[in-house]
Amino acid sequence: MQYLQKGGFQRNPLMRLSLAFTTVFLIAFVVTNFAIYFSKMGLTSDSIVTYYNGSEQDFRPARTFGSMLEVAHMHLPMMALVVLMLTHLVMFAPFSRSTKVSFISVTFLSALLDEGSGWLVRFVSPGWAWLKAGSFVVLQLALIFLLASLAVFLWRSRRESREEADTAEVGDQGADVPDAASRRERVET
């Protein structure tokens, strides 16, 4: 964490490698989010209501309190950790403070609403189905933005690190070679 707090991870190739692999895993996480969501329901209110409240025509039972509780039990801490990590990393990206606050807030709130809106559809009113679809889309867009920002930031820091290394290497080589003025001084003395 010290590298992240002080920005030193930009010059540490192992930290950048670790963050790059983390980014790959989280991209796969977002892809599977879409796959799981659309395998169960769509973005229409009818499909969301059918998923949570069941359908006698399709012989699909309503989601039980216990099954929803088990899903929430796993989703809440996992989403909290994923969103915490991504929003924490984006704090070091070159965005304005208001942009960072907006994306942190939007990401956490959409994750919470995505989890909670299913409960609202099932146990309060099917009229909340729009919130489930909307919060899912906003959450996924926020995650994609955060991952893209992290990937670009890592790419740029990698490139800047290489440029710094090249500059330092040239500087070190130049230190051994005397410049023209010092050579003339030696010849004159």
C-alpha cells in the first residue's frame, strides 16, 4: 500500500505487473457480470419481475428470502472489496477531485442499489424493476471506466518509467565521458 499512497508503484515494475494482472482478472469479472445477469434476466421490467417474482406460465418459482440472503451474503463483501480497490487506485489517477468524488460515489451507490433493488422488486413492489436495470448498467459502466482508467494509468506509468530509465542510463554513460572543456583543460595543463 505504501507504493500506492506515495505513487511509487509507477516506478516499481513488479507492482505494475501485479496491478496489470489484477486488471485482467477484474475485466473478466465485469464480463462475467454481464453473462450472469443476461443469462437470468434482461433490461426489461418484465424479465426482472419474472426473475424475482417467478412466473406460473413458465413454471418458474419466485426467489426465496433464503436464496436472496445467501447471494447478498457473498455479493456485498465481494463488491465492497472490488469497488474499494478500484476507487482507491483511481484516486492516484490524474483526475480532478470532483471527478474522483463523483466516480467513487456513483460506483459505490450503484453497487448498493444493484444489490438492494432485487429485494425491492421481490418484497416491496415490481415497480422497482427499473432501478435494478438502471443500477446494473450504471455499475457496469462505472467499473469499465475505472478499469480503463487504471489500464491507461498503468500503461502511461510504464512508458514514463522506461523513459526515466533511458534518461538515467544516458546520463550515467555521459558521466564517464569528459566533455570538450574538461578535455582541453587536461591538455593545457
